[in-house]
Amino acid sequence: MSVSVRRKILAAILSSLLFAVIFSVPGGFEMNSFANLYYLNLMFVVSYGVITSLISDWVSKKTFQSTYSREICSFLLHCLFGSVFLILSLASAISFFIIDRLLTKVKVKWWTVCLALFLVIFLFFKAINRGN
């Protein structure tokens, strides 16, 4: 369980970054809108997304024997839980699922997750103080 939580928290940080980049670029990249989109998405993904992802993986593991069926079930549950806030949250859920699955190939340690969280918090406070 600890491995899954570490991986999912790191996936939340990285997928929120990807999500913010994808949706900030089309209208012309602006740092304020990027930061707002990133931190808003990160709050939802860390609080709601990590929990529902753990539930999705658990349900798919209990329901299906084959890995292929488990992955499809988990993906569909990620999409179902992600569609709660309509199309933007669905895109966020899909990017979270993809990054989470890519991170299964990497051994994620707690220090990596803590470093990523520290960096996110540090940059958040830098961005806030820059506006004053």
C-alpha cells in the first residue's frame, strides 16, 4: 500500500504539471494562469484523485484476474471518477492514470515524493510573494 501511495502522490504532482502545461499553452502561456491552474488541479488530484485511484485499483484487482482486464477496469473507473467535474477533470484523470502507470516502472522512494512536495510548496510561496 505504501508503494502505491508514494507513486500516486508523485503521479498527482506530475500529472497536474502536465495538465497545466497542456491547458495553459493554447491561449498564450501566462505564468499566473499556469500557476493558478496547476495549484487548483493539484489540490483536487491530491485530495480526491489519489483516493479514488486507490479505490479504482483495488476494485479492479478484486474483480479481475488478468492484468489486461484489470487495467481496462481501472482506466474506466478512473474516467468515471474523473468525469465528476466534467471534461477538464476527465482530462486530468486520464493524464493521472497514464503517469501513474508509467511510474510503476520506477522505484519511487519517500524522499523523492517529499522533495517534489517541498519544491511545489516552495514555488507556491515564491509565486505568492512575487505578486507583492
